Amino acid sequence: MEYRKKVAALSCAIAALALVYAAAIVFDPARRGERADVYAWLDSRDAHAIGGITIVLPEGLGVVALRRSGSDWFVLRDGESYPARRARVNDFVAELSRRAPYPVRATSSAAHARLSLTEDEAARVVVSGAVGPPLLDLLVGQNDLSGRNVYMRRAGRNEVRSGEDRLSAFLWAGRDSWYNLMLFPENEEGAPGVSEVMRLTVRPPADGDGAAVPMVFTRAARNWETDFALGAVNSMRVDSYVRDILLGAGEGFADGADAVFADSSIVLEFADGGSATISFAAPDEDGRRLALVSGSGAVLSVSGWMHQRLFPRPETFGM
């Protein structure tokens, strides 16, 4: 009986110590402060409701307007919409929604000017929903002395927080960094794939004699057949060529209002019965060409080396 009493007393002592330790952890001011510092500027549950994002740089240095349509994102410029890089936009939203240490550094408006957080001096990020007030209106000010952290506050509030500067790479990279310049913007996520291309008609630019002989590639099961004398066809090289087309990209968007897209072209026919035509204008003095993909109103400026890569010589595909 005496042994059992000792065991019971020891158990009660252990339980009491455990409660004291747990209470010390829960009510420890330092730990409570750490929990209070963990913060997210945008509720991750609101990500699906985002309809647009506007980045306004201070002193008139630039504005980037992004708008969402279904699962696609577009960059607005001069009243026109251009494909945006979905992965980049999603990464930006993920950063705004990331829970991380953002300790409070000031609670008075007197600190705003000193930290470049006035509305005239700060960069501004406005995340809008389809309707109603913004989901987020964030002002981003200057970096701290370490250069690793940046000061931020919500517009209309005095509270200033600081945290690791993971936003400047998005805010200051310029509008061009948001463009999806791929000939097939949807291929940013891997579709359409090489196996979906059933037929390929390539009309290269005219040679020195003014002739332009098309090349036609037709898929036959896992192999390719051509309409030109080649002997055995290296189907792996044709697949690689198709991949180059699907992943091809321009250097920027351009105004093609006066361009004539009749210099050269590539027509892709897909397994689902659809097709796409890439038409090119004549080169400029630097060898660049304007390119237009059917179904898209956007005109791309394509470098000379990219155009050459898209129009290889027939013998490239031999064994």
C-alpha cells in the first residue's frame, strides 16, 4: 500500500509539473509575441475571388494592371489585353497570402513619412474582387537598414509592419515581366502537347529565287511522314521541332496594324480537329519579324534567330 501511495503521489507531481510547463509555454510573453507577429496580408480563402490586381509605383514610375478571366490572366495596356504569365501571377498571390513573421513596428501615422509609407511615396498593390471594396490595398515602403526587410501597411490604417522583402521582385520588375510571350500562351502549363499535333504544314520564306516550297509532316502512329524526298524520316527530330514551335516565344508585343503577314507561315492541325496558324511578316532591318497566331489579336515581335529555328531546312529531318 505504501508503494502505491508513493507512485500515486509521484504521478500527481508529474502531472502538476506538466501543467505548469504547458501554462508557461502558452502564457510566455515571447511566444505570444511570436504568434502575434505571424501575419498574412491577404486571406488565402479570398484567392479564388480575385478579379484583378493593380500595381502603382510611386512618382509616376509605372502602373501594371492585371485582370482575370476564368483561369487566365491578362495585362491591360492602352485599352488592349495581352496574355499574362499565370504562374507569375499565382506566385505573387501566394506571396501576399503567405503567413510569415510581420512584427508591428509602429502604430502612429507620424512614422509613415520616415518609412516611405505615405500614399505619394509608397508602391501600392490593390487586389480587387469581382464586386465590392478591394480585398487588399497594401502600401509598400522602404527597406530597413539590413536591406532584407521592408515596411508595409494597409491603406487607411496607421499600423506599420515589416517582414522579409519578397515583393520587390514583383513590384519593380516592370510590366514586361508579366507578359506571356509564348506563341501558344496556354502552353505555359504544357498543353497542347506534341502528341496532339497530327499534321504540320510549313511554308518558309522565299529563297533567293523567289520560291518557297512548303514542307508537310503527317503523323502516322508514332512516326512521321513527309511530302518531300527525304528518305527515312527521323521522327524524334520532327517531335523536337514540333516542341520548339509549341514552346516558341517572342521578345515582346508590337503594333501590327500596318503589317502584312504573308512572308512565311506554320499551320498545326490537332487531334481534336482544331488548327492554328502562325503567320509572319517580312523582317525589319534588324531581322525581327512580327508574328500573329490565329485566334489571338496579339502581335508578337520575334527575333531573327527564333524565326530561323522555326524554319529549318528539309535535310534536318533525315536519318
